[in-house]
Amino acid sequence: MKLIAHRGWSAGSEENTLATFARAARDDRISGVELDVRSAAGATTLAVSHDAPLHIENTLSLDVALSFLSRTDLELFVEVKEPGIASAVIEKLVSSNLADRSVVFGFAAVARSFPWEGARPVRLGVIVMCPWNLNRAVRKYAPDVLFLGWDARVWTRIAFRTWWSVFSLERRARRHQLPLVVGIVQRADDLRWLARQHVYGAVADIDQTIASREKAQRRI
């Protein structure tokens, strides 16, 4: 299972920055980084930011991020945060020679605007939050990668593990012949559980999962 660093390393004050990408590139345990892309307010620039940036001059541009990431071996998982910009994001990945190790994905409300028809220079994915919608998403989009997981509410994480302990993530991946990526992981025991499910990758807040693992080891 590939370990994918959420927002470059972990959600927080330094998320989606060159510093976090560099930190991930130096860590042999990490195979890829997840980053968020949206258009900057009042500008044509594409910004690497989870939320709409207030000041473009203080925001990392996608061009600068890709220039740095092209010099690493990291796989890129690019979440598009708003409709209408996916084609521009894909063009930049292609021009940066990163298309072969990139996945562009988003929630369904955004992903429905992706260029699903025709040739795909990069792999495309969609986030499916409710397991019972998975088959529908596969039929509708024919994605190259499926993204599953839970949100910040504790019960959604518990429900996810309960559901897929019964129905098996591994069998579902074989059925659809698609790589499954799961997140957002913030506990070491969730990483261990996902590794046993043989999913393709887990998007994790690295600081929190490492801290969780170290705390568990200190109890032993």
C-alpha cells in the first residue's frame, strides 16, 4: 500500500507548500503527495490551496509547485476544488512532464465537469463517500482511480471500517479492476487495517499517523 501525504504532509498551517513537498520527497516511506488546486480569486492563476486564497501573492502557484515536484519521484494526487478548471490543470501536468505519474480527482460535484470523454492524458478519479454509490460512480464516469473514505466526523470513520470489514475493499477492487485510494487517515491503526485490505494507497496526515503510532508503541 502506498502512503500518500495529505496536502503535502499534513493538514495545518504549512499545508500545500514547497516545504511540505520537500519533506515528503525526503521520506522514503512516502510514495506520493495529495495537493489541492483552485483558481485564485480575481486572477487567472491556478493556486495550490484547499480554501480560496485571500491574497494571491502569498499563495503557491501550481506552476511553481509542479516545477519543484517534477524534480522528485513522487506520485501526484491532484484534487480539483472547483468546476471548470480540470482541463487547465491537466494541461499544466502534461507540459510539466508529470502526466504519467499524476491523478486528477475531485468530489462528484466537481468531477462531473472533468473531460471524461476521449483520450485521457492523465488518470482521472472521483471521490465516493457513500459505499452504496460506488457502483453508480463506476458506471457513470469509468474512472481510472476510485477514492473512498470518511470525513472529520468520528462516526463516518467507524461506519467505513464496519462496512468494508463486511464487504471487503480488496474484493471490490478486483471486481472493478481499479486501484482504490482511501483517506483521510489520521490514526496508525487505520493505516494498518487498510494495508491488510490491499488498497492501492492511503492519503494520510503524516504527523498525526506517526504520532499515533509512536504513542501506541510507548504503551507497549
